[in-house]
Amino acid sequence: MSENPDPIYLLRDFNLHRIDAELLDESETIVSTLNEAKFIRLGSQKFDKSTTTTFQSKINENFYSLDALYHATVTRKLHHTEYSQDATRQQIPTRLAYMDRKDWLPFVNGFAFLPDVNNRQNKEAGSSSSQSSSRHNNEKRRQPPTEETEEDIKNKRAKREEYRKNYQSFLNAIKPTEVVIFEEDIIFELGDYASWIKSADDYFLKRSHNSLGQERNSSEASRSSRSHHKKSRGSKVPLIVVPPSFNAFISMYNVKQLLEDQRFEPGSSVRTSGGKIEHNIFLTHNGIQYEITDNVKSLRDPDWDRVVCVITDGNEWVFKSYKWKTHEDTFNNVVGVYFKYNNEITPQKVQKWKVNIIEIHPEMRHKDAEAYMDFWNAVLKKSNA
């Protein structure tokens, strides 16, 4: 194994396994924004955020820095205009050009290899290989073209329709720890749809052969995940507190699905399907890392200073274990959020609380994105106040 692995491949592994990289300042304290950070830590490897990577621009042939690729990765769900606006807001000095981002996202999501422009050996060979390349092209032209049968064309057409009409089923077929859902326009605006289909097919075929290798690649990310909570103490990562009850509408069973994947799933469904409970998890929203916990007994005074939001299920006894002891003081200091189904009545006492009431439709899952936006708008509005 190389002593200095290419950070872009480590970044891809962390992305595929849904593990957040750690942002560190000069004193190696964990920080929440890329602008505050000096280093990016991927498992046991620590890189200066300005490290030049092997990912090369098609526009000016410059090689992108690690911080630019990290930001493009954590904002992968944003449209390009929103991505550029976020880069400006976070003072990212370099951002990916539109065409470069279209190459980067399929790569970091595991659907494609890097384009040829990133092969430095090809660039360095230059004119010395032109004669050999010419002979290769001549031989290639002499080969008879491969003809597609009507059955091949029919299968391609059927596959294309299956991908378009049953897109969600296609995503569900992929293990959530192996690939991150990214915007539909990125998938279907790749230009050559047949090439994308081939890349997807290659990915599925390769996955069965490389399962052992993937386990080895994921070990670094897994070790980082296990140690992440220990490193959070004394950090500046914003903290979100959720109800400690497993029966709460939003609990540690389903909070990450909603606040990161824009998908609501009842906690009871997660439990019956064998979902594991973790009392401290991390997610990234628009390049900012957040810690989520229901274990307030482990929080010390400096940790309470990091709390930016409390999600409540309406039970008042919970507030006695919080720093502020009452719901009035709690929601005067941090954002309060109460989730419920839109066909249920909000309890009268909750209506009097200083909380944002966010509704979830019990059946229309495409509306989950609205609840996702309502939550983050409430948190960011308070943070920017």
C-alpha cells in the first residue's frame, strides 16, 4: 500500500461509505466549516486542504486542490448555480467549472472512472507516443465494426426506460453504504446516455468481484467513524439534540435519513427492519459538519455551547436533563423544532411553545424534501441572526 495515497480516492471511499472527513484548524481542533480549516483528515491520513490533487480541469488544464474537491463532494446534491453560490458564501477560493463538476460527481459517487484528461502519463507521453497512437488507430479502423442486432437495440431501449421510469427502485437496489444519491439532472444530462448505462453496468458487475477489496478500503473509513465521537469533545462542530425516546416521531433511528437524505422513514420501520441505533452521529449539510445526539447525559458545559437546535416530541420531562431545564429557556436560546404528520393535530401546549412546527406527509415521500428544507432554513436563520 502506498504511504501517501491519492486523497481523491480516499475522499471517494469516504463518500461511498457515508463517512464524513474531519476538518481541522492549525491546532488540530475539529471545526465545522472549510473556511476555518487548515487540514482535511481522511482516516489516518491528514492533508493540507490546499494539497494539489490529480484531478485536472478540462478548461484550463490546472489541477484542482483538495479543498475544492471536498466542497464539491459535500455539496453534491446542489444544482450548479446553488453550488457556486455556496462556494462564494463559504469563501472557497476555487470552485469546479460546470464540465469538471460533471466529471467529478460520477467519479466520487462510484459510477465512473476519471476522464482521460486526468491521466498524467498520457499527457507526459505527448508527441513521443503519437506514432504508436497513429498505428493503433489505423489498426482499429481496419477492424470490422460491431453490428448491433435488433435484440440488442430492443434490450437497450428497455433498459433505458426501466432506468427512467423506475429510478427509485434502481437507487434502492444499490447498497446505501456504497453509493450516494445525487441529482437526477446530473445522471440524465451526462450527454451520452449509453456510456452512462455501461458505466453503471460495469459498476454492478465489478462490485461482486471487488467485495473483499471494498471491505479493505472501507476499514479506514470505519475506524474514523468509530473514533469520531471521541474527537468531537472540545470541537466547534454544531450540535443538534433529539428526543431520547425510540418512539419519538424523530429519533436517532430516522433523523439522519431525513436531515441528510431528504427521506422520512418511521422509526418503527427502521427498528423492525433491523436498523441499528447510534447515540452520536455526524452529517454534513452544505459543507458544514453537524453532530446529532440523544445522549445529553454525556454532554459537558462546553458541549451545550455548541447546541444549535433541539428537536422535541412534546414531552416536558426531557427538558429537566437539558442545560436550560425548561422549554421556555431552551427555545429562547436555541432553535426548537417539532415534527408531526400533516393530518395530526398539534398538541395545544406545543402550539404555545417557541418552536418551528414542521409537517410530514404520511404517504407522499416526494414532499419530504420540503420538510428537509424547512428544518435547515430554521437552523440557518437562527445561526445567521
